Amino acid sequence: MTARSARAGALALVLSLAVLVTIGGCGASKPSVRGVIVGVQAASLVEWETMTIRTAGGEEKTFRRGAGIDLARWRAAHLREHMTEGAAITVVYEQAGDVLTAVEIRD
């Protein structure tokens, strides 16, 4: 390996790392909020359209169900169990104007 090809390889590595750091740094994390469920609008025991949570500070936020929410885990009946028990959840969401869409839910 010549010095020239070694430098070219090192430069390629540095540029690749710079691109990875830039890509990783640009992606802003999605907002999240933790609270108790105070309302669930559902069409069945499984599917739900919206849920409202109340934060510890008393703020209420209503979320639409995003397409990526796992209904096997987060079915309407399970959300109502959380509501009845007063068990807090964390909702990761996206906001478009005034519309909040849940993209992930955690216990």
C-alpha cells in the first residue's frame, strides 16, 4: 500500500464518519409526554381513534392513533385498564399544526 492510497483510505474513512455524525445529529428526537389516561375514544375493544392523557402538571393532551401503534399491545381495552388503574404511560408523538399523533406508547 502506498502512502497516497493510505491517505485516500484515511480521508474516505474520515468523510464517512463525518456523514454518519451529521446524519445522527440532524435527526431531532420526537417530543414525548408522560401522564395518566383520562379518555379513550374507541370503535371496538381493540381499535381506538384518540386518547387523552393528563400530565402531572394538569395539562391534557389528546392524541390520534398513529399507524405504527401496535394494537396487539395497545388495544383500546388495555388503554382503559391503564385509565382505571391510574397507571401512567409515556406517549411519543408527532405534531402537525394542532394535531398530535401518537407514534409510540410506553408503560
